[in-house]
Amino acid sequence: THATTHATTHATTHETTHATTHATTHETTHATTHATTHETTHVTTH
């Protein structure tokens, strides 16, 4: 029982951490890409 609980807790924590890290990285990349694209478009248009 203890081992199962420990394994479950560890797995859940790991997945949560992984998901959060992935989401943060994705958002940062998306924001950077969007900003770069926006600036390039603005400069080109201007």
C-alpha cells in the first residue's frame, strides 16, 4: 500500500511538473514567435 501510494504520488507529481514545464516552454516559444513575426510584419509594412 505504501509503495503504491508513493508510486502514484511520484507519478502524479512528475506528470504535473512535466506538463507545467511543457506548457511554459510552449507559451514562451509561442509568444516569442508571435512577437518576432509581428515586429517583422510591422517593419516590412512600415
